[in-house]
Amino acid sequence: MSRFVRPSKYRHVYGTANKRELCYDNVRVSGNAWDTNLIKVNPKFFSLNWNSSGGGAFAVIPLAMTGKISDALPLYRGHTAAVLDTDFSPFNDNLIASCAEDSKVFLYTIPDEIGEVDIEPVVRLSSHGRKVGQVLFNPVAENVLLSASADLTMRLWDVEKGVEKQEITGHMEIIQSVSWNSNGTLVATTCRDKKLRVFDIRSNKVVQQADSHQGIKGSRAVWMGDSGRLATTGFSKMSDRQVYIWDGSNLDTPLRTTNLDTSSGVVMPFYDGDSNMLYLAGKGDGNIRYYEYENDELFTLSEFGTNVPQRGIGFMPKRALNINECEIARAYKVSNGSVEPISFTVPRKSDSFQADLFPDCVGDEPALTADAWFGGETANPKLISLEKGFTATVKKEFVASAPAQAAEEVVVAPKSDKDYQEAYHKLRQENEDLKNQIAQKDVKIRLLEVQLEQLTPA
């Protein structure tokens, strides 16, 4: 056995959960069975799929609102069925997209101050034919959104104009996950047909395709920064949980395969391109494993563990971490009734800025406009330095140029015999009113026909 230890500045990274008073309690997490992370995080808020009656809803909670969340928290409504996924704009902290089982994609602007009334969407997108399971903003172009649906298509939207720009086909089964590469030109997907695909998204072409994990349970994919590599998680035929590393330009065979364990929960992968660390969080697990990627190898670092199982997880963008404490990642763990922040820290004594831990990272300024990106232009993300710390940008106003569509009425199911009777009488009255309207129109049509006959020369 070798006596030498591989040198790494991340070898001693450790995770620390926030104190209870700095967590978020009394949250009503959605019980929908769709495979989703449930939560998304940006420097000002986190969004959470909410368990609500009367159609689908989600909550957007300011990060400063720790402790017990009020039962009167305003929700983001508009969907007529359960919300399945949300995503914050990377260039506007006050803009969020959502998708749901009602086959719709909605855009909302987030007020900085929490009010008392529910929030309605400012843009409604409705081209999909079945439920929409994923939404994801482009990492370099402003106001470009990707949605993936159970109708086996993906669609590209210019959300500012409220128009669909591209339909992407090529899947034979339901899409399980989507991931943009670092410059927003390629999208990797995993699918229920057990294949990994890489799309040139603007030309609607599958540029790479391969057989991936052969288990029947969910699979995920994530691009590994700007390395051109992909990490996928899934299951073997024997239900072992696995992680594969792929060359995104050649999917003939995985560069590396690793079996994790035999647990049953879907593994959610997250990659930090600045530290080259891969975080793996299994649904129903109490632990988060983390690895360092180097020369197409995954080196195990450690794991953060508790006895509380996680239902979903989201990671904070690098630009908003606490660099003074050498915090290199922060996860927000969703369990039943609570959200718990977990900080991953490199132990160092120096109070000065650690440039080797915090290289320039992706900022909040777009590299391209939507028109430029759809026109074929390509650019890398704009980077910022964290040496002077992070300052949240002033709220950007999102002005949709598309006319707002009319909201659909949300029908609440009756809960008692009295409610059923009232609903029955209401429907019966509506039916009678419609019959009367039709009868009146029939009479008017007959009168017009008679007048037309009188005016027609013999």
C-alpha cells in the first residue's frame, strides 16, 4: 500500500448544519411523486414546491426569514395542478419560472417585500401538450428558458417576448433530467428509455447518444463545469446506485464507473466547476457525499451525514457564499416540514482572501441577449472576482413585451355534502342559463334567415 497521500486543498472539507433557529420550519413540502429537487436557491430567496389546495402553488421565501414560516405566507399561484419544478433567472434574482402538471410554464416577478396577497404570473406559456417536468434558464443568454415535458419534447422560449422559439424532439420516453453546458450551447438529457443524449439545442440535433444506467429507476445528468465532461447518476440492473463520468464529445463508453451502494433513492448530482467537486445527495438518505474530480478520476473526500432523510436539495450560486469563512459550497436540504442550510468549509486560519479557493466565478451579468443567442452567437459566461465580497444587485425590472393571457379559473373540489349540493345546484343553474342563451340565439338566427330571404330577389 502506498504511504503517500494525494495532495489536495479540499481534502479536509467538512459540512456543518445551521443551528435550528437559523433553519426554516413549518414549510409544507409538496407530496407529488414526480422526481424533482423540490427547491431552488439564489442569493436572495429560495423557492419550494408547496403542498396546497385549489390548484398548484409554490413558495418563495427570503433567506433572511429564518425560524418558523407563517401559515399566512403568500404563495405563487396560477397553475391548476401540482407545481413540478422552478428555476430562478441567473441574471435577475427577482425573476422565477415554474412548470406544472397542467402543461403550463409561468413566469413571476418576486417583490422584495413580502405582502399579504398571493402572486400571479406575468407571463403564461402554454405550447406543451402534457405535464411539464423541468424548467431551466440558459447560463449565458438573458431571458432564454428551456422546458421539458411528458409530451416527449423540449421547448426553447424567449420569456421576455413570451414566444416559443424552438421545439426539440428526439426522445422516445419521458425526460428525467436536463442540464445546460457551461456556455449554453449543448443540453444533456437522461430519459426513461435508459439513454443519455446530448443535443445541439438550437439546431434540434442529437449530436451524441449512448446507453446509460440500465436500472428502471430515475437517472440524472449534470455537466462538469467547462471540462466537457458529464456526470450521470442512476441504477444498475441489480439496483445498485451508480455514478458514471463521460466525455461529452464521445459517449461510446463511460470514462469511469463507480457503484455507490444499494439504497433505493434517486441520487441528485451537483457539480462545482470552481473547485472541481461533485456532490451526491440521495433521496431518503441522511448523507451528502462529495468527491474531487481530477484527470477523469473521482477521488472520495468525505461525506456530511445526519439521521434526518432528505427529500430534495439545492445549492447556492458561488457568488453569494461566505468567503471570509472559506465556505466553498452551501446546500439547502429539504426534509419533512423544514429546510436546513448546510455549509461546506475548508479549514484555514488566515483571515485574508484565499485566491486559490475562490477563483473568478460566474456572475449575474448575461454574456448575450436572447436575440443574439437565438441568432447563433456563442459566448462564455461573464466572470467576477470575489475578493471584495458579494453585494446583491438592485432589483431588475422584468417587463414582458407579450400581452398577458387570461388566467384560468381554479376549481376547488367540494369537501362536504353541503359543498356538493351547492356545486350541483350551481352547475344546474349554469346549464339552464346556457340552454336559454342557445334558445335565444336560435330565435335570432331564424329571424335573420327570414330577413335574408325577404331581401333576396326572386
